[in-house]
Amino acid sequence: MTISIDPSGRTLLAGSVRLPVVETESEDWPFDGGRMRTRRAVIACENGWLISVVWGSGTYSGNGPTLLRPAEDTFTEEPETVEVGVLVPGGGLLRGDVMGWVAAPGLAAIAEVVGGLPSSTDQIDLDALALLLNVEAKRVR
């Protein structure tokens, strides 16, 4: 299963699961000996939480060239794994960290958990939530 942004830029497909996108970003830049490329989509949950999905060069995903291996241009618009960050309502990145090499089932599971959270973090143990999301991120089917 792959992950991709639909042509309209309004939906991220995680396998067969459709997730609403509020922002996309696409960067392509050449450097000596290669080309760096990244893609980003931000999924908005109705509760105010955001999920950032990134892939390509220099990310914790399974595709894209790096400065150390520019000839290994394995970039694809439909990667099998991506880097995922969860943004807390009114705050920053959950625990200041991202989850790497997340497959489509893991991304769909993360979106389901995050979408079901309350809009306030007052009653949430953020450390326990981060641990749960890291477990969900490892789903492969």
C-alpha cells in the first residue's frame, strides 16, 4: 500500500483511507550531483489536532536522495512509508518528535486515534498518547 496526495490536493490517501488535507507543500531543488525533493501534507482533524505527513529527501521516510547518496534518487510521489508528526491544538509538535517510516495502515490508525481525541489537552497524558501513537505507527496491515 502506498501514500499519496490526490490531484486536487485536498485528500491524502493512506492505502484506501481518505484523509482531509488543509495544506500541501512541494519542494524540488537541484544541488551538485543530484536533486532534493520533499512533499508535505497537513491533515486537519475536526477537534483541532493536526497531523503533518512528510516524505522525500532528508526525511524519515523510505524514499528520496540524500546529500550523502545523491545518485540514489528513489523519490516517488507515492511512497510506502512517510514521516508523521502530530501537532497539539494551540501548541507544537507532540513531545517535540516525529514518527518515522510509517506505512499506510499506521498513518490511518494514527489519524483515527488523533481524530477521536478531545480538543483540549487538559485531560490527556501526552506521554502516554505519544507512546500509543508510536505503537499505532508500526501497524503494517
